Amino acid sequence: MKILGIDPGLQKTGWGIIETHGTKLGYVASGLIKTTPQMPLYARLAALEHGLSNVVAQWHPDEAAIEETFINNNAASALKLGQARGVCMVAPARAGLAVHEYAANLVKKSVVGTGHAAKGQIGMMIRVLLPRCGKLMEDEADALAIAVCHAHHRASRERIGA
């Protein structure tokens, strides 16, 4: 099964795809979709949707997972992030994929073992879990961590349901 992990952001959206075989995880691909602040908001959102739609079309994941929005003190930033996150959910959903949501602390706890892990710790653990991933940008590592979190929780739900 291929899982697409998405770390939503208006300036940089990280994406990562892993493959699961039982309890084994394998790296497939990852990358960034970037926009610039000079672009109007609608164009930035369209670029995110277009980029993620291309990822889905190229790699054919079976499911997707995305990080839930965290609380932000700046209302305007929170609203823009929410819009970017919505677009990031729609792109795989339009392709017929289920999109699962995970809190940032749960992703960190699933990958590192603590819900308050630093970005560097996440990147290090992703390189340990998925050694073929090579050098990653932070947003790519976060997206792969979201995919790994979903793989773990999905497997648990299957075992409980069986």
C-alpha cells in the first residue's frame, strides 16, 4: 500500500510517499510544492492543488494523511494556512483517496517517541526508518513522518478490527 503524507503550508507544502508491506516501511518519493508571497492568494492555492494533483497522478497512492492545523496566534496566518490545508485535502480526495488527519503531537510521538520532538529529531528518525530517502528538507521529512504515523495507526486499526 502506498501512503501520501502531506505537510501543508502556503509557502512550502511538503509531500512524501511511503510503501508498506506488513510492518515494513519503504521510501518511494518526496518533494516540495513552493509558492511565493508575490503571487495572489488564489494563484498560490491553485499551485498547491495543481502540484498535489500531479503527485497523485504520478505516484498513484492508495491513501493520504495530512497534519491537522495547530493553533496560531495570528488570525490572518491561521486563516491562510487553513485555506492551504483545505486545498491539500481536496487534491487527493478528488482522486478518490481517503484523507486521514493527525495532530502534530501524535505524528511526533509516533515517529520519535515524544510529542514535543524538534524538527531535527523528526528528520533524523525518518532517515533511520527510511534510509533510502537521503537528504531531506524539513517539510519533506514532516510529510514522510505523517505518512509513517498513518501507516502505524492504520495497521493498529486493522489489527483491532480483525
